[in-house]
Amino acid sequence: MNDLEERLRAALDARAGTYTAAPDAYPRVQARGRRVRRRRWIALVPVAAAATAIVLAVNLGGSGGDGVATGVVDEPRDIYEQVSVKNPPVGEPVTIDDAPEERQTRVWFTEKTAADGSTFHAFCQVTQDLYGGGMGGCGQVAVPRSSGAQAWYEGGTASNWPRPRIALSYGAARDGVAKVEAVTRDGARIPGTVHQPEGAPLAVWTVAFPSKAGVIRFEFSDVRGKVVQRVKLEVFPEDTHAAEPIGPGQDMPGGLTARLYAEPDRTVVWSHGDEEVGLNLLESRLLLTDVAGKKLPVELQIRHGFWFGISRPGTARVSVVFKDGTSISADTVPDPWGGTAVLFSGTYPPSGASPGRPSGDPRAEGYQIVGYDAAGAETWHEDRPGRQPAWQASPPGPSQPAPGQTR
């Protein structure tokens, strides 16, 4: 096995071994982990006497190794702390804001010791959901990886599922790289940022772009505008894009549609128009089950102006009760693909829409989910405590807003 294969295998194992701490997001990451393990190996494109090297950007969402798997944690920032304590930053970290997907990604370099006693710098990343949950880890090989390359891809979200509205890509670069751009199939260019974090051994590049823009590669230029490196973005086709759904879709209240796919693991994909907004697993081993194997009465997601999810059969109505006593409710629909669960959905009113309701987010304030049977009797309820946003104050280091954001 060559160096690239070893690095890829470490990345796959680390990615598959991590999951979010947020219970609502657990099935999404479980499905993603299984899908990553099935992805094929790819290799560096050989370049002979070329002016600029071309490499494949492997969309693994991290460079592998030292993956941290966590259970439910009291403070979302614990995930970053767990990774960074074992892998202390050399120089300042770089933080990438991703407001559309309600998360941040922090990347940095750390010093490691090889088997022969020599030291090298590796790339680390942690992606943190705003209200809990995250994934992260550090590579096990040195950067830079070859003497001729000027920039390297380290992670991104273009292959995440559901597909993000704004995709993020990031990596390392030598000091001679002054500019990075994402290039689409039709030749459009989307500028990124080359950060020079104080005390870091290399620069960090970041690019944020609409996931539907059709980005095919990244180009890196020096201060004179000369292209010194091209990196091809290899976006792996998702299972839902390579297979037909099982049976017809189920139209749901609020304008959502639920469709079932056989892979990975009988997955319900929720969409609004042509945009995927979330998923749930109906596969029996993982149906309504948390990270510890405990059976749950409900899985609820609040995303992009919608609330939706699945519950156990026999639940006829689901309500979300906010801290001020107001609530929203939805009748359930039996899943039409086998009756293993019931579906529910609705539009989510913005904060402050009801009289007296605080202007905050219920995920920070806390709320209760209640299930009722056909006779209107309560059959279960769950209290969801409030969670403070991760990194309430912007963490140290350079930060790049995603498109449409300002600092």
C-alpha cells in the first residue's frame, strides 16, 4: 500500500468513526460514514515536466487520523477542545463561518512525531454545528507532502449529504501562493482567501461556493498572477443521485417531500423543491436509536425554516412546546414504504413571531417534544435542554465569512 492509499484509508477510518454529539443529527452522520467507507480509492494524477502539478482533491471532510468520537456533551466546544488538547495548534487557527448551514469549521497545524523520532506538521480540522455536535481529527502524514506541490486540498463539504447550500473547501499552501479561486464547468471563477495565520508553518486557503455552481477545480496563483497549482475537486456522486427512490415520494405539510432510497440503509431524504434539507434512517438497526443504542420516541430536525422528522408508529400528532408556552403541532403520516415509522413536518415560525415569545432560538432556549395518540392522549414526551452556541465569541485566528455574510 502506497503513501496515498495509507492516508486515504486513515481518513476513511477516522471519518467513519466519528459522529455528531447532537442527537437530531446522528442518523445523518451515520449514513455519511457508511457511504464514505464504500467510496473508491483514487490516486494522484502523474505529471511529467508540467509547469503546474494537478492533484485530485479527495472530498473526505478531513485529512484523517486522530478522529474523535463523542457522545452527547454539555458544551459543544468540548469537541474542539478534545481534538486540540491532543493536537495543540502551531500558530493561530483559522475559523471559517458557515451561517447557511449553522456551523463553523476551524483548521490548524499541529506538530507530530514520526516512528523514527523525527517531527513533522500535520493538518487538523474540526467542524462544529452551531447548537451542538461536530466532527474532527488530524492527519497522520506531513504537509507539504511533496517537494513540487504548492497547495494541497485537506477537506470540504461539497460531497456532504444533504447537499449544503454553500460548500466549503480548505487546505494548506506554501508562502508563495497569494490567491485561490474555484473554477466552475462554465469557466466562472469564485474567489477564496489565502490566510497567513501568525506562527503557522504554512498558509491556509479557504473557498466557499454554492454547491450547485459546478466547481471542478481550484487554481492557485502567486503575487504576479501566475498559476502555480491546479487541484481538481473530485465530488463523489451521492447514493440518492445514482439510484431511483423506492416508490413515489410522500408530499408533506409545509411544502416538503419525503422520498425513500435503498442506499444507504433505507434512508428517507427530505427535500423542498430540488433542495435536500435533511434525512432520517428507516433501517431497522438504526431506526429511532441514539449513539448509545437507546431507542428514542422521535427524531426532530429544525432546518431552513422547516421542522420535520419521524416518530414511532401509533403517534398521531407531534407538538413542539417552547419555553414561553406557545407551541407548534403537526399530524403524522404513516410512512408508505413499510409502516416502520410515522412522518411529520411543518414550517417553522421565526423567533418573535408569537406574542411574548423570546427572540432567541429554541435550540438555545430549550423546548419539549410531545407525542399524542389518535384519541389525543399524550403517549410520550422528551425535554430538550437549551444549548449555548459553540464559540459564542469568534475564536482567535483569521476568519472567512461564507458568501453573503459580513464580519
